Amino acid sequence: MRFMFIGIAFFIMILQMTLLSFLEIGSISPDLLLLVVVLVSLYLPTSRAMMINWSIGLLKDLASHSTLGTLAFLFMFVGLIVSLVRFPLMLERRPLTYQGRGDFSPAWFGHEDISVRVILSGSVVFVCHGLYGLGLYFYYSSFSLAFILLRAGLIAVYTSFFAVFLFFLLQLGHNYTLMRKIKMDKVEMVRSRRSKIL
């Protein structure tokens, strides 16, 4: 599963460097890799999420001109914070019951969950770009602090628009999977009744 998320992150990084460069407004573009970090941190155990987030950050370090390991550490740290915050926000896995069986699936119920996830994603993007900008501020001291915070806020808002779309698609996919599972369970139940009769 770790390699699946790293593959998705690699695909999104290529997508962000090619197609999303056309959606860039000035120097502001959405950061979809941080959305992957949020997703990984929300739905995987903390230790596995930290390893995947570190790998995603290292992948972005290799593709960008930043110091090797800076974004890897930052993505791992931000992913840890999201993993710790998901429990108080009730964003952990909730049990669903269907015909007496426990099926642990991520909670996708209602628009409140999507709005909380979008706000959390925007906050993560703001904090991550703000911390990275502060590092540049102290290292180069050629950027003003107001510019760094304004840029981080604009990137967070722009990324949040994509987060709405992403979480909506994930909700549709989860609902489809759940309905398919219910249908398959009904077919299995009918087959077992027929085999008992025969």
C-alpha cells in the first residue's frame, strides 16, 4: 500500500508540474501533494503515514531545488500533526454495521465531514507553506514576512478548491464501493439459502 501512495504522489507531482502550471496565477498554484499528505494522514495508521509522507516529501525534494530532506521532514511533521488531530475531530475510522458484521470504513457521511476535511487541508497547506517560507525568510531575508504569509494563505485557498473536488470524488467512490459490497452480500446470502435448500 505504501508504494501505491508513492505512485499516486509521483503521478500528482508530474500532473502538478505539467497540467497545473497552466492554472498558475502569478506564482500561486495549488499544492496537490499536500492533499495526498492529508489523505494519507487521515486514513492510515500514524507510523505508516509518517513513512509515506516522508517518502512523498523526499520525492518533492528531488524534483525541486530545495535542500534534500527539508520537505521530507516538513511533510512528515505535518502528517504527524494531522494524524494527532484527526481523533479529536472525529475523522478516524467509524464502524459501519451491515447484517451484524463489523465493516470498518472511513467516515464519509454528510457535508460536515467534507467541510471539516477541506478546512483541515487548507490549514495544513497554510502551515506547511508558512513554515517553509519562514525558513526562506531566515535564510535569505529578502522576502517580507507579510508576503510569505499572504502567499501561504493564497496557496491554501487555491488548494482548498481542489480539496472540495477531491473529497467529493472520494465520497462518491466510497458510496459506490459500499453499495457494491451490500449487493454482493445479498447475492451471497441468496446463494447460501439456495444451497441449503438443495
